[in-house]
Amino acid sequence: MATESRTPMSAQPSRMSSRRAVAIGAGVVAAAALLGVVSYTATKPDTSARVATGDSTVAEVSADPQAGVYPELAKLARRDGADPLAVGRADAPVVMVEYADFKCAFCGKFARDTEPGLIEKYVKNGTLRIEWRNYPIFGEESEAAARAAWAAGQQGRFWEFHSAAYAQGSKEKGFGAGRLDALAREAGVKDLDRFRRDRAGDAAAAAVQKDQEEAYGLGATSTPSFLINGRPIAGAQPEQTFTQAIESAKAAAESAPGAAPESAPKAEKDGKAGTDGKADQ
């Protein structure tokens, strides 16, 4: 069984803003359009993994904490403690950025089979932060679901919406307007009128476009795609792949000079920040 969705991008924005291109460009050029390449080269057959997981391809993660890591990509972690589309401490030593689509079957597989274990093992103890990026590539319903997820986040229910949208069989029901309302109710969104306004508003469109531009700028051609402290991983890989990458990133962070990421607010550097959203539930 394949472990990644290699689906062509459906509609690239007419152009990336020059500011985003400059911010991302150097790292991407140096790494040969990283995720675009990684999507096709970072996985290979592994018979032992097939026996254990039933998957035909797994990403190879080096034990060397620096191997396959690109500092320019590590800077894409936003570490915004108020971000409702993130879970985990803003000053966590490891940040996993996930680019995903709600209509992507392998994104759903990751959300159901792998992510809960990573949250239990690493987010709850403060090691890992997960930052979601909406990367709708499967057409209008993907875009609608992305905006709805963002709107649910404005009422603090993004992760509940995420769970409902990725439940087994959910994507087969589609993401029309009525279905999005139903998912919002299931997620516990209190103000449905606000939810409808928010998902149809300019702020939702801008937020989704920002995430899309970031992924396009990286050369990502598939969902899900991940960055773990600047290490690209393509596809819904077995949990062991993510565990190895997280452990490697943690070791590198612990051996690096400085007590906290420079981007973390002072209160978070001092260890005063709590754990966001999902891990507390």
C-alpha cells in the first residue's frame, strides 16, 4: 500500500508574493525544491517495514541529527502561541509543520493512525509542537473544507473539526455547505452563524492562501508533506519514521547553544507558556 499521495497541484496561485519568495527561496534553491524532490526520492521499499506495517514504502531517516536538515526550512515554524491551528508549546524543541488537505486519504490515515500517538508521546511532555498548514489541492471542496477548518479555529475548535473531518468515511460524504455545518456541530462550534460568516470571509481566504503559497514555494507536490525542524518528510509514513525524526531533532536541539528558540516570546523562553489546545483534551 502506498504511503503518500502524489497528486498534482490543482490550481497554483497566479504568483507568490515577492516577500514570501525571498523568505523561502534561498532554502529551496539550495535544497533543489526540497519537498518536490523528497516526494519522489525519500521513500524506498523496505521489506521489514512491510511486515510490521503493511506499507510498501517508508522514508529513510538518518540517525545523524544534522542529516537531511535545512536550517532555512526550520525557520518556517511560526511558533505563535495564539495560533488555533497548532498544538503544543510554542517553545517546544521540535516543531512539525504539516501541509495537508481534508480530502486527502493519506492525510486522514496519518490523522487517525499516527498523529494521536505522537501527541500522546511527544506533545504532552513538551517535546513537540505540531503546526497545521491548509494545503488544499483537490479542488473546490478541499478549499471549502480548509476555510471551514480555519473558521472553526476562530472559536477554538480547529482540532475537533480536524478530527471530525478525518474520521473514517467522512471525506466520502463530501464537504458541501450543509456537510461543513454538520462537522462544525460535531466539533462543538458554538456560533454557527459566525462560523458561516468566517469561512466565507476574506480573512479565511487569505489565511488559506498564505499556507498554500508557503507549500508551493517549497515545491511540495503531494499531501501530506511535513517539515520536522527543517527535515522534509513526504507521505503518511509509519509512526517509526516520525519518531526517529523527532528524536533526532530533539537531540540536535538539546546539543545546540541557547536555551530556547529565538522566535519564542520571552514568557515562553522562561518556561511560562502552557500547552495549546488539543493536547489538553
